[in-house]
Amino acid sequence: MDRSELLTRIREDRTELEDVLQRFERQNLTAPLLPNGWSIRDIIAHIGFWERRMVTLYDTLSSGSVPQDPIGEESLDRLNARVYQENHLLPIGIVQMNEAEAYGALLTIAETAPEADLFDPERFAWTEGDPFYRFIAVNTYEHYADHLPDLRAAADSLYA
């Protein structure tokens, strides 16, 4: 993986996500159309949270600090539930704006961070041998791919 390939994957899969999201009419963005009763707004907030978290993580690591809040498998579900509760009633415009800003900030890191910060597996000890680009991948194109099937199914059921 190099920067060009990383950016291509992020941008292509982001376009795919945006294309699916654009299929939904505004009045359907807050309806519980997805598994677990989530709405499109809830998924957008969820994705934005994880994108913003990676921006914060990169800022912490690149400043020479050590993140204080590692996430284990057990706490992942609790954290996602908390994010859902904190964002579930926010206006859709705020949620969309927050997510767009988080995505833009993370994309800027992918575009401009030093090569070593992104691709050297030893650059940040906290990542335990994973190059930082993996954290970006997991929270952009791989994350989008996790949610695209449910989003497509919901759009197809409404607009087919």
C-alpha cells in the first residue's frame, strides 16, 4: 500500500457510500430503516464518530503523546451505543456536517501526513506494529463496506 493506493480506495469507496446515501429522501433519513432500529442519520453519525476518532488519534500520536483510551472488544459495543444515544436526536443537517468535517480532516491526513507516519509500522509504538494507514483504512473504506449492504437494502426496499 502506498499513498496513491490509499487515497484511491478512500475516494472510490466514499463515492460509493455517498451514491447510496443520496438515494434517500430527506424525510427518510431519520426513520428506523436499518438493523437494530438505526436510521440513516444514526449510521452517518456512527461513521463520523470513527473518522473523527482517527483524526484525534493521529493528532495525539504525531504530537508524541500516548492515547489514554484504548478500545477493547467489549467496550466497542458500549462505545457505539453511547455514540448512538448522543447523536440519535440531533438534526440531520448537524450530523451530516459533523461527518463531512471529520471525513475531510481524515482525508487531509491521508493526503499530507509524512510517509513514515502513515506507512512505517514502527513509527508509533502505540499501534503495536500496525502502520497508521491501517487505522485510516479500517475507519474509512473498510467501515463503509461494513454498512453498504444494509444501506443498499434499505434504499432498495424504499425506492425499488
